[in-house]
Amino acid sequence: MAAREIDPRAPEPPYRQIAADLIGEIARGELAPGRPLPSEKELTERYGVARNTARSALAVLRERGLIFTVTGRGSYVTDPARGGEDGHQGA
């Protein structure tokens, strides 16, 4: 899972660039349903961004119903066949 380089001068904000990269990994099956996403800390190191930027990228995926977050445990890819981890879209 090689991270694409974030271009801070691009018209698309960095958090949206990261979200697009993660969406691509989900679509390709590199991040499979039920599997954890990298932590915010890992995303900051992987993309060279601030923690708030990584958090915003995860929020985009959560809003689209692609991931759910368990407090204190992390974020996970939803299972579209089940409508999310607990049968509900997102969490």
C-alpha cells in the first residue's frame, strides 16, 4: 500500500487527497471489509500531514459509509453486504 504523494498546492485539499487514496485502497481490496485502517498517527507519518488532516480524511470515509469507528479501537472498513459492522451503515 504505497501512499500517493500529497500535493499541498493542489486545488484539492490534502485531507481529500488522502481520502481519495484510501477509497482507492478499499475499492482495490487492499483494505478489506472488517479490517482496520491505519491509525491517525500512522496516516500522519505515511502522508506527512497533521493529525487533524488525517482525522478529516477519515471523516470523509465515515460520512460516505465506507468505514466505522470504534472508540478506543480504531476505524474499520464496513462490509457492504452486511450494511456495516453491526448491520447499520456506518457507526
